[in-house]
Amino acid sequence: MIARMRALEEELPPHDGIAVFNRVYLTVTLSVRRGLVDGLLPRPRSAATLAAVFAGRYLAAVDLAAAGAPGPACWRPLVQARHHPGVHPVQFALAGINAHIGHDLALAVVDTARAHGCEPSALQGAFDRIGDILVELEERVREDLMPGPDPLDVADPLTHLIAGWSMERARDAAWSAARLLWSMRRLPELAEEFTRRLDAGVGLVGRFLLTPLERCPGTRTG
């Protein structure tokens, strides 16, 4: 997974919206790997599976986009807006995080629980640790990619837009969605409908995060 992300970093133009998210996500994945090597993640075998399945969903969406095929609804806003000049790097990064946490993480938890023959509750420690890494990274994304001069100006449209999204809330919602999906595992039609609606809802949030905003002269571009 890391090799594939590094290859994407070399292949994509730096201001491509997917490239912006890919740089962020590569940092996350390297942090998770360090946690596994250092024994900081509980149930390391299950945690490694969760991380790999989770990353695989993002990379599958990238491959579908490269093939010109319609991918999950949660990823379509980023794919469609990836070259828009009015979208800031921080918007690309958070839109990718929104898609990956809001949709992919819940499904990855369920797939990992099935693969290891355990309840999702057995994965909560790994889920929480990975989530902590993501929360730390979200803070860095806001600090590094928010254009100046004053990121605390609440009247600024970009600040207002970005402040409306929260990693903590997205992570909590992902865990609830995973538990609901697990409870529906013997009701495939209901689970499919729930997954489809989850995908569409996360995609709608992504569209709002990618609202084009006029860039001011001298702002950072990432």
C-alpha cells in the first residue's frame, strides 16, 4: 500500500486534488506502520488487516478514477474537482479524509471483523489508535494548508467552511455505522441500502467541502 501511494506521489501533479490527499494519507499510513512495528497498536494482526483493508478502499477508488469508471459516491466530488483552480489544498485534503473516514472506515471495520472471525468491538482499540493518528494529522493539515494571513478569521469563507467539519464527529459516526452494518450482516438487502445511503451522504458533505472559493493573491497553494 505504501509503495502504491509513493508511486502516486511521483505520478500526479502536486496540485492535483488526489495528490494533495495522497500526501496526507501516506503520512498517516507511515505512522500506522510505525505503531505496528513498535507494538503500539492492540491486536497487531487485526490492526494490520484493518489498516490494509482501509487503505485498499482508497486505492481502489483511485484506480477506478484512472480507468474513467464511476467510483463510490463519496469519492466522486474529489475526483471531479481535483483540478479546479478555485479549490484550496486544505479543501482537497479534508474532502479526501471525509470520504475515507465517513464511508471507507466503517466498511473496513466490518470486512476486518469478518476476516478475523471477531466482533467489531474486538477492533475498537486499533480503531481508536488509528483514529488518534488521523485527528493529529487533521490538525496539521489545517495548520499547514490553510492560507494566510489569519486562519482564525471566522468571517473568511474558507475558515467558515472548514470549521464546519470535524474529524472527531466523523470518526464517531464511522464507528456507529460499522456497528450498524455488523448488526445487519444477516439482512443483506438492508445492509446494501444502508451502505448506499451512507456513501451518498458522505459524498454530499464532500461536495460542500469542495465549494470553489476565490483565492487571494499571495495565499499558499500547498
